[in-house]
Amino acid sequence: MSNFTFPVDLKQFKRFKLDPTKPTLTGQQKADLLANIQLLRDAIVFFTATGAARGVSGHTGGAYDTVPEVCIMLSLFEDTEKYVPIVFDEAGHRVATQYILSALEGALPVEHLMHYREANSKLPGHPELGLTPGVKFSSGRLGHMWPLVNGVALANRGKTVFCLGSDGSQQEGNDAEAARLAVAQHLNVKLLIDDNDVTIAGHPSEYLKGYDVTKTLEGHGLKVITVQGEDIDALWGAISSIVTYDGPAAGTLSPSVSWPPGIVDIQGSPHGHDVIPVKSAVKHLISRGYPDYTELYAGMKAVDQAYLHIGSTAERGANRVVFGEAVNLVLDKLSKEEAAAKVMVIDSDLEGSTGLKVIHQKHPEVFIPSGIMERGNFSAAAGFRIRPE
């Protein structure tokens, strides 16, 4: 692989300036935007699949999906006097966006992207300021970035500050607090929110009835425009409108097709929240005119570590699964009615990552699917034990 040339030529990326006071794209601007979008999407599919080849986790779908708005932001940033030129993203797991931007800027050799999520590659699963060349912020967990972006806006009153968002991260209570501050202080913060109705655990429209990103933000006092994210003309019109609006504003971007659009094998499913499987990546790239990279991916192996891992092994299950199974052993001794009355298992969109999935499958009577609202869910769990006599 050391002699392999990264197959997507990022030098083909076209840099040009967009003026938000002109909400209609010219034919050339539209053609250049579409070419840039496809270029970066091809690159993201190719290099995130190297993580799957090495058997590590990661994330393809979100970074792939938000490329259109990222490309528009880069064209706006050509006017350096009006914007803070950082693509802040409150969904840190979409870190592939930050890595492709680092490569575009020349801060990171493009071939290094092929070590995505590899141990000691300095390409972790969330952006870390000071670790990866070219990365301009640390994201923290969901809900941390919008409050930070408010601070950036307070320090740069004369400039527009963008933040990519998602319908998952917008479930966090921190974002409600950030919205109130942005409105109260009339901050020039612009959010572009990927409202795709897909999170790790499923679809918010199913497990969080009543949740509506647009109505929530409007209720806080933001100007909100809803648009289909794959319609580049409509997307630019919406972004130009919120940029020229005096105050905090958001675009909620719904997919015109199932998320992530165009990757047939994972489209419309939560699987986009992990690295794209190698077979799916190869299939997609072939459809885009690239060679069959099956053998290349097959040659990528996990880096051997000298560390002693104490915990899960091939013979002994992961601690999180063992935990879920242990809870099931207790619940098995109760009737469904008694279990539902005495036990509540409330999930924050991570049942598969925390061992709760086995409980959900075997004892759905105690399971409550919830959104990405850890603080509120912890308090609800504490309140569940209060039974006035």
C-alpha cells in the first residue's frame, strides 16, 4: 500500500467564491459545486472503508451526506473578511469531513487518509485539536459544539460562524440552552442541520414521537428554512437566505432520498452510522467508474498491539453484553407485569453500544427507547423509584 496513489485526485477540487446576496447559481457555479460534491463523496467512501477493512468502527454516512453544504461553505469562506473559516460540526463522529478538509488544505498528506481509525494514525473517531494536523477544534460529545460556536460568535461579532448539526445532536439539552443564548444575544450563528431521521438506534420519528427540529428551533426564536439537501439550487437559496438574515438562523436539510443518498447498500438504514462495509464501498466505487479495490482492502490489516487486553475475548463476551445478559437473568425471574412495575431501562440511542440491546430484545416490557438526552434520562431513571405511599 505504500506505493499506492490515492485514487481520488483532490487537486480537481474547484475553488470559487459564492456571494450570498445572489441566491441563484449560475450554470458554471452549479456545475462546479456538483463536481466538488462528487469528488469529496468518492474520497470519503474510499478512505472510510479502510477502517472497515481493518476491523475498526467509524462513520461514513454523515460525512458523506453533509458534503453539499460543506462545499458551499468553502465557497463562502473564499471571502475571508466575512466568515470564521472553520467548518464546526456538533456531530463529531462525522470526523471524516475534518480529515478530508485537512487533506484539501495540504495539512495532511492525502495518502494518510488510508489509515483512517488505524491505531496510532492520529485519525481518531472524533476530531481532536492538537492531535491531527489541520483539525481546528475538538468536538466533545454531542451537544457540546453549538455552545462553543456561540462563544466563537461572541468573540467575532462582525463575522458569520457556521455549525453543522444533526437531528440527533439537536436532541441534547445543551443545544436548547445554546439556542436561547444565540437568540438573546442576537449572535450571527448559522446552523446547517442534517435532518435525516436516522440515528444509531433507529428513526427519531418512531422512537421520539413529537420531536421536530424545525418547530423546536422556531420555538426558540431562530429563523428556520427547511429544504431538501440534495437539491443544490434550493440548498444554495436556503443558505444564502439564512446568511443574509440578521441574527441566528438555521437550515434544516431533509434528504430527497433515503440517507445516505446514493450508497445503495446502506441507504435508508442506521448502518450509515458505522464505516461502510468493504463490499458496499467497492460496489459503490465501481458504479462511479473506479477500479475494483477488493484486493487492496483485503491487504489492509489491523496494527498489532503489544498491550494486554483484559476483558472480552473470543471465548468471553464483551463486558457490556455480559451486563445485559446479567440483567436478563434477574428479569427472567419476574413476571412481565412485575418487571415493568419495578424496572425501567431507558436508552439514549446507544442500546447496541451499552449492552441494553439484549434487554430490549428479551424484555421489551421494561425498555424505553429515548433520544440523545443523557441528562434528562438519568433524572428520569432517578425519578422512577419515587413511589408516594
